[in-house]
Amino acid sequence: MPIAVDIDVMLAKRKMSVGELADRVGITPANLAVLKNGRAKAVRFTTLAALCEVLECQPGDLLRWVPDEPGDRDRAAHESGASVPAGSPPR
């Protein structure tokens, strides 16, 4: 996945538990776990803003873009059953 989530890094820096962060942000620990483990498909700006407020950080401290390795796009398409036309430009 090209977006890496670094919530664990900020939790460690702030010496805060997942449960405390979830409580202070107003989301369930399960939903926070989905987000911090990189399984979320989307993040609401209100949630991102609340995370930044509680952790006293910027969005870039929590999320970063990691380029795909060559072949990742084809492999992901194969695993999902989608097709990627040969020679198609990278996204």
C-alpha cells in the first residue's frame, strides 16, 4: 500500500496507549486499530484533525506516501482479480 500509517510512532513519542487515544479522539479502539494497521480505505478529515489535535502533530507525522515497488501494481491487480493492460503507465 502506498500510504504508510505512523500512528504507533506518535503514540510511543507521546507515551499514550491506543485505548487512551481512541477515547480522546472519539472513535472505538477497533476503528483506531484498522487505521493504524493500514487497513482503512479512507480517513475522514475530522478524524485526522482530532488525531493531530490529541497527538499535537501534523498530518504528515501520521501519514506518508511510500512509492510502489516495480510489479506491485500488477501483483495487486492479479490478487484482486482485476486486469492491468500491458504497458499501462503507473498511477
